[in-house]
Amino acid sequence: MSLIIVHDIWKSFGAHEVLKGVSFTVSPGERVALLGMNGSGKTTLLHIIMGKEPADKGTVQMAKRARVAYLSQHMEEIGNLDAFSETAQGLADLLRMEKRLEELTLALTERGDDPELLRQYGNLAAEFERRDGYTWQQRVRAILLGLGLRQDALHRPAELLSGGEKMRVALARLLLQEPDILLLDEPTNHLDLPAIEWLEGYLRSSKGACLVVSHDRFFLDAVAQRVLELDNGVVKAYPGNFSHYSRLKKERVEESIRSAKRLESKIKKEEEVVARLKSMRRFDTANSRIKALERLEEAYQPPEQLEQTINISFTQPEWVSKIIAEANDLVKEFDGRRVLDGISFIIFGGEHIGIIGPNGDGKTTLLRLLLGEEKPTGGSIRLGSWVRFAYLGQEIAFADPTRSVLEELLYAVPSLKEGEARRLLAGFLFKGDKVFQQIGSLSGGEQTRLKLLCLIQSQPHCLILDEPTNHLDVQSRECLEEALGTFRGTVIAVSHDRFFLNRVATRILELKNGKIKSYEGNYNSYLKALALGAMAGAGADAGGSGKAAMRHTTTTGKQVSRSGKSFAAQVRQRQKERPVDLEKRIMEVEERIAELEAAFQNPDYYRSRDSHQGLQEHQRLVEELAVLYEALSEA
């Protein structure tokens, strides 16, 4: 039985056909990803499923009594209550029952012997208890704190919440409803890494189904069991997660190209045979071959193509400064709260820095201090005055949103001629009449592409980026990553996009609880350092006078594991194994650690008698993982 049946959905806006006969189903417990380029119609399709927008043709059927919850990209569902009260709206039925119980209690004080009141109260109280009604406040707090909302934000009015805090509230309210199917439109936007990982664990362990629109590739790898690709108005289905889809799609396109070439070769040969037969005046035979040729031509389908991508190319700097930025004992406070607590770091020319950390721990504040837009409370921070930099903020803003796309580029780069400007815009997928569209009417992804194109023209040798992949589709993200990967200048990027951090970063700076730590390498290297650091205390202070001070600390042979053996002794023991066996065991251990950490995200886990054993197992596996990585690195 399917929870949702989408059948032959068509939708046009003017002359533009967005959806062309879209059909698919979602089964109970299934986790489905809906992918597509910006503007391909993903959000429109969700709106049609939810009945927020009519289809031109086709039907959407929901299973009877199926509970459906929807999270929009812009969180329009959030009202004006405080964070706790807004979240509690997810338990609206329980709140109504609680209010009715209070009314019945009051009535019974006046008519305590009324049998009908006693019957109503007894039935309602039993149902309220069955649904854990007496613990609803604890459940609301647990899910908000689990998603990473700060304690001091629980009773803050919604209009004063940040984008990340609002997303947590919106998600928590939906999850409390325990729906049969969740429809999520870019749920990881505005969330930090701990909250994203919490959500991944929740969705994997949930019995409900979900249909999720997302461009977060790491998230899709962790969650999706099937991928629906919306391309040119048509849905194509692929089994597995994002990486599996990506591989299958590439193979499908390559096979389509090979098949088309084979058919083109046959057609060409048939044309040559027909021409030769005609020259020999063997018209009867030629006519029969012409019919065969026509059948081949009817069977011919143009080869599938990968989606058009943007053409990003950074001008390489002629020279790279030794030191780009430096902070010494930097302190920043807001309303008495110390966000940055005496941090120090150096960023060298040519480094690609990824800055990570929980929301509210000062990442964007650090960039604003670096740019001179904020003043430190104490200490110092500077970006070299000789550094030509470009800044892409998290919130894309233009001075005049009524300008056209073409006018904005010509305004940003007055030296450009219109023909050259249109050529550059075409490389960023602004073609034809699109160049005359007002900026204010562009999607978030289109505005990000336009801003990126404008800043590239200044030929910076240092790029300062705050969540640069927000709003970009997968193809645009990959193009940006490829361009940054070949950029010899400096990149300083705040990001929660783990794929981006893996492909771009050469060093990770982690901001947490007012402090900063430095880890050499990309995001995966950071995760490995944390595994090693469970025994060794990894993560060097980011200050110091040279690159040696930037490298994370490593485990030493003097440390002793829970088994009593020294770390070095364990490493020597494991080095006797084949590298292939070490790699296999690493995969098994990492998979089990991920399972345990997903379980830890559920507040109910700690009520179990086995919770202590799980925590002990996690500690043992983390220790084993550190040994395995060290043994493999020295194998």
C-alpha cells in the first residue's frame, strides 16, 4: 500500500511547462529524495501534493487517515509565539485534551457526583496518560535541545529567533506530530552540523516515510533510500542514496551516448548502401533498404545529456602573501555573553580554510570582525591591508533589486561591454530574456549565482565565503567546488556542507564554546582526528607563529587503553594484519559507531537498561578506531 500516489501531474506557468506527466509513489517507511536543478519545479510539486497549489492535470492520492506534515523552505508555518510554545503546537491534540481535563476538573469541584462528568474525565484521563500527555513539556524541551536550540532561546519570541533557530522550531514541531509521512523542503538550510546529524539519525530510526527536497549531498547519502530526479519536467527514479544515484546517472548518460553513436553508425551505413543500390539502378532492393533506414531513424533518440552547469573560473593571483589574516587573544561579547573567548590564529596565503561549529558560536561574527564590520571587545584581528578580497555573505542582498540581471553586472563592472556581459551571464545560465529579469524576482540560487559572478570580476586573491553553497543546486555546488579546488589564492569559508568541506578545505578551524581549534586536512581528516583525539585530546590551538602550531596533536605510545595495553602496543599488534583487513575493520567499526551515535540522539535511549553498555561499547570502539587508523597509516 502506498502512502502517496502521484499520477500524471502537469503544471505550466504561462508558456513554460514545469511538470510534464510526473508520476511516482511513496510507500510506508520509505525515505525518498527529490532532486533537480534550481527552478526545475521541486517546490511546486510539493505544493501540489499538499494541496497548496492546483495542478493543470493529474491526481494526487493520500492513504486514508495518513498523517502528513510539511516543512516549507521559508518556514511560513512559524507564528509569533515563543520557541517553546510554537514547538508545542505539534502536540495540539494533547494540549486540547489537557485543557478539557482542566475544565472537567473544575466542573467536578462543583458537581463531584455527576456520573457523566466522572465518565468523561476517566476516559479522557486514560487516553491522555496512554499518549504520554503528562510528559509533553519534557518532550518539547528534549527535542528542541536535541536539535541544538540553546537553553536561553526556549522562551524567546519567534520574531527574534535566527534562521537556524526557526528551522529547529519548525522541525521539532513537525517531528512531535509523529506523522506517517514528512514532506521536507531544504530542511538542512540554516542548521549546523550537530543538528543535521541529529536529524539524519532521527529520520533513519523513524518508522515514518519522508519525501525530502535537499541539495545537501552528505545528508542525502545518510538518509535517502531512493532518488527521484526531476529533469525537464519528467521524473526518473534511481535506487539507493545520492552517491549511488550519481554513479548510476553517469553510467546511464554514458550508455545513452554509446547507444546513440551505434545507431548513428548504422544509419550512416544504411544511407551508404541505399545510395550505392540507387547508383546501380537496383531500385526495388533500394526501396526495401529505405524502409529499414526509416525504422532505424524512428528508433533513434538523441543521447541524454548531463544538466547544463555554470562556468566558474577564478583569475589566479600573480603572487600570494605569506600571511593573509591573524588574530591574537580575540574577544567578542554580545549583551554580556562571550562568543569568542581569547582566540588566536594565523591564516597563510594559499590556504583553503573551512570554519565549522554550532550555530551561535561566532562563525559569522568572526568573518564580520575580519572584514572590519564589527569591533572586538578585546584583543586584535586583522586582514592584511594589501589583500584584495571578495566577500559572499550568507544573506544575498543587492542595492537595487529592481535592476535587471544585465544591469547589475554592468553596474558592478562598469568597464564591461554589453556583449561581453551577456557572454559571462550565459556562462552562469542567464540566457535570452533571463538577462532582463529583475533581480528581486530571482530564486535564491539564481541570486547567489549572480552575486558570485559579480565578485569574480574583481579578480580577488582571497575569497571570504559565508555558507556559499546555500541555495545552490547540486550541479552548481560541484562547479564551485571544482573552481575553488584549482584556485591558488586563499579561501576562508564558513560552511555546514560536508561535501564542500571535503572537496575544498585544506584546514578546518572549529569554533566551539568560545574557543578555536585547528585540524589539518579536509572534513574527513577532521573526523579522523576527532577519533584519534578521543584518546589523545586532538585539535591544536590555532595560534602560534608557524604552520607546525596549526597541526592537530596525535596519540602517543604512553597512553593506556581500557584494556590495559599501551596505545603503541596495540598499534604494533594490529600492524601484523593486512592493510585490506584493517580497512575492512575500520568500515565495520565506523558503521557501528554511527549506529550507536544515532541511538544516542534519541532521549528515550537513556531510559533503557542497556544504555550504559552502549556508552561503554562506543568508548571501546572509538579507542579501537584510533588504533586502527594509526596502524594503517604506518602499514
